[in-house]
Amino acid sequence: MSASTIAPGSRAQELFERDLRQVHTDTDRLFSWLLLAQWIAGIACALWLTPLAWAGDQSSVHPHVLAAVFLGGVITSLPFVLARTHPGAPITRHLIAAAQMLWAALLIDLTGGRLETHFHVFGSLAFIAFYRDWRVLATATAVVAVDHAVRGWFWPRSVFGPGAVAGWRWVEHAGWVLFEDAFLIPACLRGLAEMRKIAERTALLEDGKAHTELEVIERTRELTAANHSLAQNEAALRTANNDLHAASAQHKALHEKLVVASRMAGMAEVATGVLHNVGNVLNTVNVSARVLADRLHNSEVPSLARAAGMIRDNRAALGSFLETDDRGRHIPSFIVEVSECLVQDQRELESEVEAIIAGVEHIKQVVCMQQEHAKHKSQFEPVNLAEVVESALRLQQESLSRHGVEVVRSIEHVPAVPADKHRVLQILINLITNARQAMENSPHRRLTVTVAHRTVDGAPFVCIDIADSGVGIPAENLTRIFQHGFTTRSEGHGFGLHSAAVAAQALGGSLTPVSGGPGLGSTFTLSLPATIQPGVTAPSGELCTES
Amino acid sequence: MLLGTGVLIAYDFTPGHAAGINTAPADIALDPAMPTLVMVVHPGCTCTRASLAALETIARTHEGRLSIHVFASQPRGVRATSIAECRQAVEQTIPVASFEARPAADLNTDFQTDTSGTVFLFSPEGRVLFAGGITASRGHEGDNPGLQHLLESIATGQATAGHPVFGCPLSVSADACIRDQECPK
């Protein structure tokens, strides 16, 4: 980039001039100390090399010492003062350049014209190039040229020695200085060009920075506004939070009330369930008890007692009575028939008594389960589902028989599954009771119970199908049938299927209804995992059989 | 500054008094086989260093072909150590040279010179081949016409022109005569 690319008065030009002025100022200050050092060094050199001038046996201060002190002082003083008081001014650096060249001449003389001291001239020129001002180099070169020209003209021996030299010898000396200038001046110009580049880049950066700062200010303003808004929102949130805390406290109080109310309601619901379950079993027990009572009422025991009375009345002539009397001749065969009837009655009564005992045992288990539920305890154990199915059918046998229900079994040999036996039993009693009720108005009443091993979604399950030939379930009710309180019977409560479905889920299984529609019967399938499912815990709660 | 420069130049480039002689003094032991070079110096003069440096170069380049004698004056104010230092310098830098200190008056009588740094080159027969200084100015080393003439005389055995002597006066009177420019011829 040339100087012309920087517009006059532009920021880049301003920066360039500022930096260049700084370079001039710094170099002036550097030279001020160098001049001072040179002065001291010149005096030291004179004192060391030529302290005294001798004339016979008398000595005096050598003129070199005086020259170093006074002539060196004159050369140094003005540029030194200007460098300290007017650093950066053009006159300062031009005077410094001239002083450096004069110091070179003085040092050469003080050192007896040593060839090595001439290097001071060229070193000084390089140093002067620090100004990056070719004009200063021109001044230094001019001083050298004029010094050689003037002294060469008027006193050639003082600069070229005592030998005769041509009049143009000063040109040769100045030429070597120009030779160095030929390198230093382009270096100065190159340095200036680089400074201009730097100035232009700095100006660009400043411009970018200014834009960035404006952007930052704008964004900061926005952020401040956002912060203000956030503060307002925070205050609002804090207020809302306080309200929420208050509401939470109220909610907590209400919750506690609700917990109490729920507990009471739960207890009522559980009590209802227990009563239903116990009630169902009591129905069975009641039926068995009635059967037992009927059997006892219709027993042949009184007939046997009458026969025994006739034998007692005719004990004295028992033989003739049994052989001759019309009633006596029938007594032996009568006793045989009565005994056979009694044996039959005994068998049936024993069966009914067993049913009553089983019912009472189940009632006991329901009560125990409720107690365990209250303690949040339940027991998973390997359960043979075929046995549980048989238990459920046995408990419902009298009821099913009384309603003329044909029971069909299709029970595979399945492995024991981990489950709560009584909970499964309650589910099955509910389903069988539900099926029996669904078939009350059906001409053909058939209950098909199937136990099979199946795979659902890759997992092994044992499934129990309770299929009836009853009224069936409309499609729209299939999704509602397990809802709490849902029932199609006027005397129903909607507890049985709901609690059965809940219990099936608690066991890690499921309860699903299938029906072809009204009049086509229905099938409920209880699916229980053949192995313990992760996350399944011992179930709690109780079941209610639909009544 | 111009005045100072002028004074300095005048000091450096004003030659001393050296009338010169035509034949070697009688008490100088001339070498019959080679030229004899005699240098007269003031032991305290700083200019002597430049003259001895030039003489050292000549001695080194003409070893075995030149007999060299250095005579130092004995001014009263000059410390004895200065003469000893001068002797040591000669012996160290120019080992082939002999060194002898003499009163300035004797040197003035023998060599008709009162300026430190005066050099004489005598032929084996005692004829003066060169008489003058061999420095460009006071205390300034380097090539100069006096040195060239001396080397030419050594090389050819012929007499050459003399050269001004830039050095300290060997005596106060000589200094005065230089200042007043009334030195005896």
C-alpha cells in the first residue's frame, strides 16, 4: 500500500502520523542518551589514550582531552537539549544526525585515526535509519560530504593525510556513505509503508471495534430491559410462589382431610367387598345348609324309628310278628331299604358338610386376606391353577347344579405359577358366579373351563378361560365392563368384574373379555405369567364376587 | 566548534623541529652489513605509540636486514617508570632493537632534532638515507609518505626525501621554538 491509498485526514492517516511521531520521539530520546554516552566515552578515551601532552620535561593536558570535553560538549549539547525538550521535531533529528557524524570525526581523531573508529560513521547511519526518515540520512550524508569537501579543499592533510590527493577524494568518501544510504533509504521507505499498512489495519480494527461496541451497547440495553423484565417476572413468580405455597398448605390440609376421608371410604369399600365375598360364600354355605336341612328333614330316620317301635312293641312274640303280621313281614326289607337310604344320605350330607367347611374356610381366608391387606402383606407362592380351578368349581358346584349348569373342563397339565392362591380363587369365583348369572335365562346352560399354557408377546403365560353360553356382551360394553360400578343387572353393584380385573393386574396378569355379541355368550380369560414378572409385588386388596 | 576543530587540527598536523644531519653520529654503532635505523622518542609522549607501531611493522617485515636502535630522551619531569615502560614496550614489540636513554640535549646535539618520533636511516657507511617522521600526524598510525620513503630507502639503499616529524618536543626550548617558529636551522 502506498501513501496515496491513505486518504488525507482519515483515521488511518492520523494513526500513521501518530505512530511516526512516536517513532521519531522514541529515537530522539534514544539518541539523547547515546550522545551523552558518546561524550563520556570520548572523554574517557582521551584521558586513557592521550592524557598529557609533553614538551621536554613539562607536561600539560593533552588537546585531545580538551577537545573531547569542549568540542564534544558543543557537538552534544544542542541536540541533547532538543531531544529532551522537543522530541519528535524535525530539527531535532536533523541536528542529531549532524552531531553523530561530527562525533564520528572527533572519535576518529581521538583514537589516532584508527581504521576501526571509522565504523562509527556507518553504525551511526544505521542508527539514524531508525527514524525511518530518509531526509535525516541525507543530512548526515551531507555533513560527511561537506566536512570532507571543505577540509579536503582547505586542509587536505587533516582528512586525507599528508600525501597529495586528488581534489575529488571527498567524493569517494561521501560515496561510501551514499552506498550505505542506498540500502538504508529503501529500508526507511519500506518501514514507512509497513507503518501505513499497520495504521490502515488499526483504523479498520477501530472501526470494527466501534461497531462492535455499538452493538454491545445495544445488546446491553436489550439485556438490561430483559433483566428488568425478568426481575418483574421474578417478583411475579415470587408472589405466585408464595401464593402457591399458601395454596400448597391449603392443599396439604385438604389432602390430609381427603386421606382421612379416603381411608374411611376405602375402608367402607373394602368392607363392602369383604361383605360381598363373604356374602357369596355364605350363599353357598346357606345352600348347603338348606340342602343339609332338607336332607335331614326328609330323612328315613323317623320311618326307621317307627319300625324300631313296632319291633319293641312285639318284642315278646317277635318271631310270629315278623312271620305272620302283615306289617311284620315287611319290616326286614324295610330296614334294608332304609339303611341304603341312610347310607346315601350320609354320603350326601358329608359332601354338603365339606362344602360348608370349605365355604367357612374361604370366608376365613377372605377375612385373613383383608387383615393381611390392612398390613400390606401378601404371599406369592407356586400355585397349581388346575387345583384352584377345581376348588372354585367345587365351591360353586351346588349353585351351578341348582341352576342346571353343565360344567365342561378342558384342563392341560400346566406348571405351577407364582401367585396368591386365594386371590386367584376369588377371581375365579367371581368369573364363575358372573357366568352363572349370565346364563340364568338361557335355555342351554354350559360353563366351559379351560386351563392352557400360552405365549403372549414372547412371554409364557398360563391362561384360564371361563366361557358361558349366556346373554353375551354388546361390543360397546366390552371396554366398560371392568369399570367400577358398571353392571347390567338391576340387583348388581359393579364390584365383581372390576375387582377381578384389578386383582389380575396386581398378580402381573390380565383379565380380558371376548363376546360375539348379545345372545352369543362370553369368555373371560385370566392370564397369569408363568414366571415372576419384574416389578410385580405381592398384591393387596380384596376381591368382591358379583352378587 | 570550528575554532575547536581548527585548534585540534593545528595541534595534530603541526610538525616538530628537526634540522637533520648528513652523517651518522660518531657514537652510533653502525652495522657494516646492513642499514642502521635510529628512532628518537620522548618516553612520555602519546605520539610515540604511533611511531613505535610503525617501527614494529618495519622491523617485522625486514627482520635480519636492518639494525635498529631506539633512543629515549630523559626529561626531568618524566617519571622513571615512563622510561622503563617505554623500554619494555620496545623490547616486547621490537625485540631486535636496542634501547638506550639519553639526555635530550645529547640527542639534540647528536641528531640535530628536538622532536619525538624522528627516524634516521644510515647506510653501513654512515650516510643518511632517510631523516624524518613516519606518521601521518601526531599519534596517527597508518600509511603516509614518510613511511613510504623510508621503506624505499631500505629497499634500494638510496637516499629519499625526508618527511615532517609529528611528535612531542624533546625539550621545552624546542616547544617554544615550535610555537614561536624561531627554531635554529
